[in-house]
Amino acid sequence: MESGVEYKIGVIGRNLLVKGFDLVGIKESIIIEDDSEAESAFRRLLDNKEIGLIIINERTSAAITDRKLREIIDTSLMPLVVEVPGYKEKEVVADILRRLVLRAVGIDIYGSIG
């Protein structure tokens, strides 16, 4: 990451998720109506070199089956891809944090807890 460069946040997901991020000022967003749109939407955000963080709903992420795109979702640090649960999906915030720390620094924060 270059010093002094300001990156944008991109969001991919269902209407409710995207509209929520729109309310806080994130405009680089793509609403997915159908899971078949997931890969092309993800590629569009990847092609935008101004985006440093992609927030994607877990259901939409699961619809991406292309191996290269899956690798980017699972390992990329630039842009960083963060999967968030959808409105009716349940995941503990600690689990999201655990996955982010594991990917960013390679340490499982639960692995050291006795």
C-alpha cells in the first residue's frame, strides 16, 4: 500500500446490506439480485484500483465458485475482502474478528486461549 493514498470501500450484497452502507457514505456498491451476478460484480470491484476494502455478504461470497476469485476472497490483503453475515444469518462478531486477525497476521487468537 502506498503512503498517502486514500482507498475507497466497495460493498457487494443484497439490497438491505448495500443500502445500509450507502447511508454512511459508501458509494462504490453493487446490489446483487441473484447469486448468478456475484462473480461479475466482484470482478468489477476488483478492477477498480481505487478500492482497498471490499465488504461482501457471506451468501454472495458463497455464490462465487471461480477458483481464482475464491483465492482472492480468502487471502488477499489488497484489496482486503471482508465477509459479513446477512440480515438473517448469524455469526458472532468475535468469529469475524478471529478470521480477520488470522488472515492479516497468521495468528489464531483462539488458539492461544487455554
